[in-house]
Amino acid sequence: MESNAAGDRMNSTQEPDARARIEAEFHDARINIEGEDRLGYAYASVADVYEFGTVPDECLDRTVLEIGCFRGDQALALRGFHGCYVGIDISPAAIEHCRQLCLPDGFEFKVDDANVLGSMADDAVDYAFGHGVLHHLDLPRFAPALARKLSGRGFARFVEPAQGNLLLRTFRKLTPHLRTPDEQPFDHAAIALLQRHFDVRISYQALVRPYAPMLCLNNKAVIRASRWIDDRLLRHRVFQDQAWLLQIELRKQGATPSA
């Protein structure tokens, strides 16, 4: 992975308020497009990768924060939850949509800037998660904010796009309309920035996927074979920088995992 993305985050030409406004407007527009799933075909072969962010059983009675809840799909899919769930998003339209889902009293949705996490008290979050949200954020602001919000036993999990291989980078350059101007895929510098505030565990995912499955109409056998190949190739550093997705786990530095 290249090492300039975190620097771009720290030197963004967008002021924080302007950046938040652009992100909100971008996602406000998306929420109103019925059935909008622009890259669903590409993501079909990596559904298991995103299960990494599922709320663990030991957190079903704790305080859970979803960062970037958007349409509330994760909250809707959650079963057996009897803790306190807070979903935040920069998009007012997304939060209004989530509030219309009429979920039980333990679920709450708030407009909030994830770089600040102002809606949560310090040391209050036992589990935080998000899918494809960190690469939209100003990591030098977000990382210390999340570290303050996590409880002593708290941890967080995210699935994020990596810089990846040349094909991925070319696709991103050819499709700027699919993303906001300040979002940056993860690289080594971004991971190093998180390591200033957390104990970080990274799992590299999706090397042969999604390409081989897409060429074979997402055939289930091809997906299984591609996953098997990925699991073995991505054990080796030489292939890790070519991965498409990262599974990221963050814990407070020096904290002991507890159930």
C-alpha cells in the first residue's frame, strides 16, 4: 500500500465544517435513491468479510455504537439485542430514514460528526463498528475521539478499503462520482496513525476476490475457491499490499480483552 493517504488526510484542503457538509450532502442524495446499490455485484463475493463487524454475542447487552449507520441495515439485522444501540451518521436524511424504522426503545439514531463523536460520553462505548466509514474521516481527529469514548473493556471493528492493486486504483480514478473528494483508502501511514492511539490488529482480505467470482457470474463454487486461495496467499506480506479490503480491530492500548 502507498503511504501518502494519511498525509492527505492531515493536509486536506477542506476545512472540517466544509468537509462535513460535503459528506452530508453526498449521503443525503444517496439515501433517496430507491434500491441504490451501485457496486452490489462486486461486493457479492465478499459478504463474509463484512460479517467481521457483526455485534459479538458478548456485546448484546452492552452499549454499541455504529459509526455511519446510513439506512440502518445493521440495526435491522441485529437479533437478540437488549443493550443500548446508538447509530450515528453525518447525513440528516439517513438518520431520519433510520428513525422511521420504528425499532425498539433500546435503539437510537443521531446526527453526529464521527470525527468528534459528540453524542457519546467518554468511556461509554463497549463496542463500536462501521463498514467503509473510516476512510471518509479525518483520522487525526477521529482516532483520539474514539479512544476517549471506548470503555475499559471496549473495542471496535471496521472493514475498510485498502489502496490495493493497480486495477483498483485505476477504477477509483475513473469513477470519482462514486465517492466524496476527501475519502482515502487505507495505507500503511493510516494504520500507523491508528497505532498511536490503539492496539491494532489487521486482517487482509480479497485478493482473487472479487475478480474471479465476477468473471464467473458470482458462482458459489468460484467464490469458495477464491476465498480458499485468498486465505493462503494473504498470509504472505508480498500479497498483502495488493488486497482490496482490511478488517481492522482497535482496542485501547494496554487493555485486556474481556467477555
